[in-house]
Amino acid sequence: MIIMENCLYTKEHEWVRVDLDTVLIGITDYAQHAMGEIVYVELPEDDAAYEQGEVFGVVESVKAASDIYMPLSGTVIKVNTELEDDPGLINSDPYQNWIVGVKLNDSKQLDGLMNAVEYEQFCNSIDSN
Amino acid sequence: MARRFCVQSCPFIVPEIIWNLKSIIIEYLCNLNLVRRRKMGGKRTPLYGIYQKYQGKVIDYSGWELPVQFTGITSEHLAVRQAAGLFDVSHMGEITVSGNDAEGFLQYILTNDVTAMNDNDVIYSFMCYENGGVVDDLLAYKYDKTAFLLVVNASNTVKDYDWLVKHASGYDVEISDISHQTAELALQGPKAEEILQKLTDQDLNSVGFFQFRDNVDVQGIACLISRTGYTGEDGFEIYTDNELAIKLWELLMDAGQDLGLKAAGLGSRDTLRFEAALPLYGQELTEQITPLEAGLGYFVKLDKDFIGKNALVQQKKAGLKRKLVGFELLEKGIARHEYQVVNQENEDIGWVTTGYKAPSVGKSIGLALVNIDYSKRGTIVFIRVRKKLVKAKVISKKFYSKNYKKI
């Protein structure tokens, strides 16, 4: 399982990477592995505003659909439309293939996310249960 | 002491699987019915011990710990279409019906005509309730008029057995559930015959579609082999005793290695049967959905007596109120089981029974049970995919042309 040092993480297996004045958001290697082959991604609209914890998109594998939750409150300023034609990009490199770029309402919310070490421990704790 | 005994006598402990010793021992104890319930709370087939060797990803399926996939659902699906796949379907139920009245009894219990079967034939049939709803769909194997094997859905085995016993009074029949001692492997795909033929002297070409042979010697393993399956491809279902299941699996995997054979899981089993429009009990067929509504009237012989006949005759006479149809999404999305189907006016007209982005067909398609007014091909309907309505068109259920062996 790959966990990137330069990302922050949620318990729902989204990653957040600060990129200048916005953050990029995607799903983790753990998530893509658990789901299997991703065949469809439902993306949000540009300019859509979300509260922290709200569902902003859906990732679907052959078998099932999984919601993606907004890790932080903010407004969508870019959407990775490449995933519409090639959703499997998330399987091949989940950290390179971000899903949305978001302008945050309150950057302090970043403090509530897990760092790489914490996230690794979190994943290990799920697997051992 | 007991455990040590098991280790020494366990027939399938060989060096290459020694790493999995613990689960094999537990499996062995389970096969002896000494251990039944596990960590996940699920039941395991005799093949549980080899899943890990083939990277199987285990999930709970109706109380069974079964592999949803090995290398990947899509690659396994395509392997079955283009070469072959091997499935562990040992969770399926096997019930024997024998005795002087076996044929007459099943003629009354099943919707299909068992008197029209030759010895060594297999038929697909339903058992129905009085109201025409489905107890289960199954395969019936006829050894002769006095001996049949029914292969039923795992989650219905107990219900089916009880149903058979309940209706057996007055018939000279003996009904036995032999599921716990029977393993079943499904070898499916265009290369299936070539692979299996390497391991047996039985001429497989002579085994026609929906025929079987009992006591076939597969490298010393006595098997029942039928030319049946659940994928829309040619192939075989192979039954043997639990304790020989791993040996049989490994023999088949070795024999198929050069021919593109892949271990396949429940995920591709479902996408394959769906593309071939083969029904799944609990989705296309239930206690509330009749075989006529599911478009499977071919397997219901209304010119004989059987449980549920009156209701089905009446349903046919009155005309169906709803019907299983195929549909294709005209916009982006994937329709899933139980998603609502609505008309242009946003009125509820039915639900999706199965839907996928289908690996071989390449489209986002589904089966839905809809109000009869919306069942004509070309009709525009809408599928409620979360908060959105996605436009769809009713199409033929023949998503994929089946490649069965011609008799």
C-alpha cells in the first residue's frame, strides 16, 4: 500500500494535497485497492460549494458504487475531467490522478486531518480487525 | 491430539501450500464438521485454503466466505469469454431425490417437464409456490426415473429441502441434502473442453449441452461432469467429494495454464451471467416475481400439473402486468440493483434487478422489472441514479450471444 508523505488523509480514505492556494483531493491507494477496477467516476460541477463531510462525487467499481466525501469545506475550482474517459487512472496512480481542486473556506480545517504516519496506523488498525 | 492427527492424515498438505497450514487444518476440521463457524462468521468451501495462493479477495456472500475476485473482475470475465475460467461454486446446494416415485414427484414439484428428459440429461427448472412466485431456480440431473440430483442456490438450500420434504408425503421418495460433502467447480469458456480432456479418457465431445456423465475418472478423481454453466459460454460443471476438491482444482489449473485459464470469482460469475441474461435468484426471480414475469416461460410447462400451475395459468390468461426488460443507459452512469425506474412524468414504473457497465458488451446496461406499458423495445425510461434521473432505452435482453455447444 502506498501512502504519500506530502498528503493529509481522512478516515474515508480521501487524500488532500496543498497546491498553492488550493487543495487537490483524491482517493488513496488503500481505497482504490479495496474497490478494485474503477469503471466510472461521477464528478461534481465547477463552482459547487460543499461543507466538510458532504458527498461530492462517486467512484464506481465493477461491483459497487462508493461515495467520496469532501474532507474540507470549500468551493470546487477544477475537476479532473480526464477521469470521465479513463476512470482506471485512479487505479494506476491514485495520488497523481486527483479528482477535484478546491478553494478552502478555512485552512484551519487541515489540522483535523491525519498525516501519513497516522493514516498508515489507521489502515493497519482496520485490517487487523 | 486431534489436531496432530489431522496434520498427519490431511491429504492435501504438500510443500508449496505449507505456508497456509493453519487455514488448511481449520478447513480440514471444518470438512469433518468439527468446526463450522469462523472469524467472519461465514461458512467455507473445501477450496478456501487455495484462495490465497491465487490472490483471492474474500467477501461474505450469503453467509459464505467466497472469493469475489482473484486477479480482477474484468480480466477474469474476459478470460472466460476468450479462453477459460475456473470457479469454486461449492457453496451451491445439492439435493438427491430417489425412489420409485422420484420422477412423478419432481414432475409435480418442478415447472419443467422431467418426463421428457432422457437419462443423463440436465434441465433448468423452477420450483414455484402456489401463487406462482419462485421457491428457487435449479438444475435437475436425471440418472434415471428413480434417481435425480437437484443443484440449488446456496442461500435456498435449507428452504428447498424443507419444501421438497413437505410435499413428499404419499410419494415413495427419499430426499437427501448432500451439500456438505459435495464440492463443485465450474470450468467455463471456449477452452474448457480442451483443458478437461487433458485429464480424462471420457470423450467430452460426446457430452452434449445440458447432458452429464457420472463417475468420470479425472486423473483418479471420480467426478460427475455436466456440460452446463452460468456464463453464456461452453463449459462444464464438475462435482466431486470435498476432500478431493483442492486436488481437482490444481489439476485443472495446471492443465489450463498454457491455454489462458484463470481462477475466477463471484464478481465475474455475476457479470458473465448478467450479460447472458441468465437470472439470479433474489434479483430477477423472487418469491414475488413469477417465471412468466421474468420472461422464462419456456421453462414452465403449463400442459402438466405442478405446484403453482393455476396461478401461472391465470396470470398468462389475464396478461402480464409487468415484465423483465433489458435497458441501455443513454447518459453517463451505472444502474445498480434496486435503483428505481420512472417514466417521463417521474412516476414509479419498476426497479432495476441487475445493472453493470458490462465488460464484454462495453455499455452501461441492465435488467429491470417494469410496468408492462413500458416494456416495448425503444421505450424511453429513466433510472434514478442517486439524485439524478438518467435516461435509458428499453432494448432486447440478448446483450450477448451465447456460445453454447451445438448438439
